[in-house]
Amino acid sequence: MFLHFKLQENENDDDRIGPQGKPGRVPESLDGGATGPERRLYLREIIARFGHHLALNWNLGEENTQSPEEQRDMANFISATDPYRHLIVIHSFPSQQDKVYEALLGQKSILTGASVQNSWKTAHQQTLRWVRASAASGRPWVVCNDEQNPAHQGVPPDPGYKGFAGLNKAGNPVGYDLHDIRQATLWGTLMAGGAGVEYYFGYQLPENDLLLEDFRSRDKSWDYCRIALGFFRDHAIPLAKMTNADELVGNPAHDNTAYCLAEPGKLYLVYLPKGGEAKLDLTAATGDFTLAWFNPRDGGALQTAANVLRGGSAATLTAPSTDDWLAVVRRR
């Protein structure tokens, strides 16, 4: 478990009119956005009370609308006060990511990450975008996916939970399910080099963002997270040495057809959201490679393929079925 502290909400982070035309509900709270005495006292109290935890980040604010100067001041104060040097991140409206994140990349701030809100089906593209942009700036960020749009639905419950049959409160089809979330959001984020996901439950589905009492409503989705984490742990995947390489599977647009994460020449992970076939470009690699398949739905042991892949050419990967599969291509 990784604790994520949202230090404020859009409604009270400053006294300006927000992007939805709504003024702050508590215009004088926390110095109106500045890092004045109220905000400093609040931050010192939070850090003193919770900073001892081993794994957490301080998020400057949900859908934050402070100015870049205010964001920098707040981040600087947290950094100077927190003796444990936890991650400091920020969250933005999807439509304001360019405005918010670009102003804080590299040496423009001491931020160490971004907490990204996007459509569930663009998690891969948007996570990869900020992973690469931050790396290019000279200060790589830890990028997590933390809110899945559309906002009224988010991540749906398990089919059949309290009679859930794929409809929202308005009686309309949700239009996607837990399998889509597993494929495009969970694995889409991980295969982009993202640090992980947090699931948001919308406000028109059972056990939603406003009324949640039972996390078991998404029991299967938690299982899929456990299975994914277990894969990386149990097979000693050297994530710190791996970067996204979608281009090697013919996906320079980084759409949801195939994802690749690679330690070039040594290890290639190729995720096929809908099974099928992909060609892995091994022309720059040398030696022989083994191929095995991992089942992201049920976990379990790798299914080793009999064929050996040769470096110096393209290798054809054919998934065992039309379900999602992860190919593990490792140098012998």
C-alpha cells in the first residue's frame, strides 16, 4: 500500500474562479493559495503526524488551480520541512495538464511526480507522455494514474455486485467493464513506465466516490492489481532498467493495440490487450531469446513456448488466445 495525501481540493486551493466557472467555496482558507502562516501550519502538522510512514506522496492538490509560483512555494516548503524526503506531486484537470505540468518540469520546480487524470482508455498514452517529458527535462517524474474518466462512472463494480448489470444510475450502459480497465488502465499505465494506479469510482455507479462503503465492490479489479504486482515481483523484473519501447512492436502512436517495455538486448515485455499477433523487432539484439506467456487475468506460472527467438531479426509473437496476454522475451 502506498499512501496518497491529497493536501487540498480544487474548491479550496485558492480564491480564484476555477476552470468550471466556480469560485473557491472557502476563499480565505489556507492563505488564499499562498504559502502563508495558515498553510505552513497545516503542512507542518500533516508532515509531523503522517510523515513517518514508509511509502507515501504529498499531492499539492486535486485538480489544482494555484499559480505556478504558489505551487513552487508550497512544494519548496514541504521539501524543506519533511525529514523523510517523500515524493511531492501534483494533480490537474485533464484539459489543463499542459498548462500545469509544463510549468513545473525539470528545474522549474522540485516536484518529483505527477498524478494523472484521464479517460480510462488513454492511460497508456498520457502516462508515457509525462514519463518521457520529465525524463527529457533532466528530472524524471514518478507518474501515477489516479482518476479514470468519465467522471460520472470511473471504474465499474464487478458484474453482478448487488445486481450490477453494466448500467449507470441513469439506466444507460457504462460502455466498458473491468476487463477494459485491466487492459487499458492498469497494464496501460505499467507498460508506459508508470508507477501504478488508484481507482476512482465515479458518482453514478454502485459504491461510488460519494457513498463508498464496500471496497469489495471492485474485488476482481483488486485481484488484477495483485496479479500484476505479483508478476513483476515473482519474476524479478528489473523495472528500474526498463523503458517503454512501443516502437519495437510497430506502435509508434502508442495506441492500445500493443505495449512494449524493454531492457534492450536482454528482456522485452509485450502486452497484447486483445491477444492476437505482434512482431517484435529484435534486429538490434544479438543471441537467442526464450518466449513465455503470462496470464494477466488469472496469474500463475509462465507458459513457456517451445520456439527460440533469434536476435538480428523480427520475431512473431502469437498469443495463446484472444484474451489479454503478456509475452516475456528473455535472452538465454
